[in-house]
Amino acid sequence: MDIIESLLDRGFKPAIRIKETMRMSIRHPLRKLSNENWKRYGRMRYRVEQLFGSIKQKIGSSFKLLREDLARKASVACAILWNFWVLAVSLLLLFMSGILHYSYP
């Protein structure tokens, strides 16, 4: 309950899946809210976690910097570079598929 309350205090919507069985229903209003948000935003949460996981695999999971502001700037820069990489690969594949399907007269 402390985690859900701290998320609400910070302005976040809690989306933590609460296990509900046939005999045990969710009673607490904060847990009900969290379960409703999980049903609403659960897929998007997995997409976001998948994005950060793929960035961490390519770049690394931490930055060896002493200052927190520089670490934040480095992480934003890596996310921007990742987006450019995905855009370049997508455009390359689109260009390659256009060349392969082009018929000469």
C-alpha cells in the first residue's frame, strides 16, 4: 500500500497488477484503482519497458559519471541516438524494398 500511495503523492497513476481469485476479491480502493489502471495501461507499460530494455542492451545499463545531471544528459542523448538509429534502419529497409520491387520497362 505504501508504494501505491507514494505513486499517487508524486502524481503518477499506479498500474500494478493485483492478483484476484475466485474466492479473494480486491477490497481496498487503492488496489482497485491500481488494478483498473493496469487493465487500461498494462500494454503500454510493457512497450515502454521493452524500449528501455533494448536501449540498455545496445548501450549498457549504467553510465560511469559522478554527476547526476551529466548522467541524465547522457541517457537522453543515448535515447535520441537510438531513435535516429531506428529511423535510419527503417528508411534503409523502405528504400531497399522500393528498389527490389521496382520493375524496369
